[in-house]
Amino acid sequence: MDVPLWFALVVVGWLGVKLIRPPLWLVLVLLLGGYLLADSLLAPVVDTAVK
């Protein structure tokens, strides 16, 4: 069974917000921080650390 990555991320994110109930500002800060980090000079370092 092939599940698209975006769908898996949406499901995991939805479950995390539903079960853990973090504050909305924390969710927004993490999303914005991840977006900005992906476009920074540190992106190759994070990529090799994740792989």
C-alpha cells in the first residue's frame, strides 16, 4: 500500500493536535520555524541528520 507523504503528515499532525492539544501559537511557531529552516543555510545539515 502506497501512502503519499503529505497524507501521512496530515494524519500524524491531526492526531497530534487532537490527542496532545498543544496551544495554537506553538503549532504556528513550529510550522513557521520548519518552513524557514528548510530554506536556510542549515537545510543541508538538517537533511543529513535526518537521513
